[in-house]
Amino acid sequence: MRLAVTGLHGQVVSAMIERAPRGVEIIALGRPRLDLTVRDVVLAALRAARCDVIVNVAAYTEVDKAESEPEAAMRVNGEGAGYVAEIAAELRAPLLHLSTDYVFDGALDRPYREDDPTAPNSAYGRSKLAGEQRIASIHPNHAILRTAWVYSPFGANFVKTMLRVGETRGEARVVADQRGNPTSAFDIVEALFAIAQRLRADPSPALRGIFHLTGRGEATWAEFAEAIFAEAVAHGRAPVSVRPIATADYPTAARRPANSRLDCSKLAATFGLTLPHWRDSLKSCVTRLLAPQDARSPSLAE
């Protein structure tokens, strides 16, 4: 199976390249070969890839910066996603698209289901919702996968930020009134490979649509940080205490959902997929980042 993946250096595409199973070829496409803001470039690059499945993971992800340049976010996350859907429809290829918990406002007191009303309260969230809507209107053969709080050994993410903080400080002030599902990029890509195989083999409409895809378990950012620092101590790092703070004490340009929890029962019922608990995957991630090379397992050291 040949997968064309938008993006070159992000967390998910990096994990896909590393974890591609036997028989799966990854064609990673990014600038200058593929620029999601230029329709003709998107169409030409994906035509040339001669793929079986398209996976759209590239995105404008600077959540706070999007508040001052919403048009730029919309060009990539909204219009760009539509261009990818156009070529997927032309090629009659299944399209997997990664979306976000930010399409919700976070006001519910339970995990969000796929059919709950969307109400993004940030420019980034609005751009991602626009991408979902464009895909749905252009190409029925799609699986839109909303995820949240992604971490990995790659790129910039909360786990790496906390480990960096712990190198120089004995205390970290972390927001404790936002709750979500930390999710490993490696767990995401294992699911993407399985879903791609199913979509390619089975035309059933039940396998198409919107699905939530996050790690099992939930946490506040403060609880997530405490778990990161605990894993770091197991690798010889000095302890770091976490001081819980309110969102109001850490103002940002973009409003974050207080409740980012996603209900993934539809994914389990449809595809038989349940991601590992975030604490188990976090342990592997921190080990990879902190353990001496010769102490890692072969799979992590490669």
C-alpha cells in the first residue's frame, strides 16, 4: 500500500515514516514540492505520488499566532484541506484527515461525541472545522480523525517542553482547569495504518465520516506534567513540583477549550481500535528522550 502523506517534519508524519509496517510505502510531501496554499501545486504533487491512500496531516498549528493571522490559518487548514479532497476525489483514493478537539468550545461536562455541535472559539479551531466541512462536501470517501494533546519524541510538544523546564527549574506552574486526552503520535499512526487498510479494502459507508482518536484516560495539563516529571525522575532527573494554576493565570491569545475530552467509542465500535492509555505511551516516550542509548530497547533505539 502506497500512502501519500502531506507534511515532512511534523510529529505524526515523522512517526509514520518510522513505524511504517512491511508492505506500506510512505511518500511524504511538503514544501516546496507540496504547498497546501496553492491549489495547482497540491493537485500536481498528489497526482505524481501515484498513491493508494492520501493522509492529510500537514496543518497550520500555531494556535496563538492564528489569532493575528486567521487568513493564513484558513488558507492551509481550510482551503488546503479542500484541495487535498479534490485530488483524492479525482484519484478515487480514500482520504484520512487529522483534525482537532479545538472544533469544540469545551463547555460540555462530558467527553465530546462526533455528533455534538461544533463551536470553535479560536481562529485555529475555525480553520480546522472549515477543513472538515470542505472535505465532507467534496469527497465522501474520507475518515476525519479528531485527536488532541499530541506528544512524541519529535518536534515541539508539551512533553518535550516540560522536560526542558525540568532541566533548570524545581517547580513548574501548569494550568489545572483544562482537561483532555494526551495522545502519542505513535499510537495515532498505528491507527492510521489500520484505518487506511480498511478504507482501501472495504467500501462500506459505515467506515467513512468523523471519528475521535485519542489515547485512553484523561488528565489536566498539571496532571500530565506531574506524570512527565515522575517518569523523568525514574531516569535520574531531579524532582520537579507542579504548582496548579488557573487558565486565567496563564493568558494566551487563543482561548483553549476547558474540556478537550473526546469520546472514542465510535472508533472502537467501527474499526475495533482502542488506543493505549496515555500513561503507558508516555513512559515509552520519556524513555526514548532521556534513557542512555544503550539502555533503550532495540525498537526505540533504531
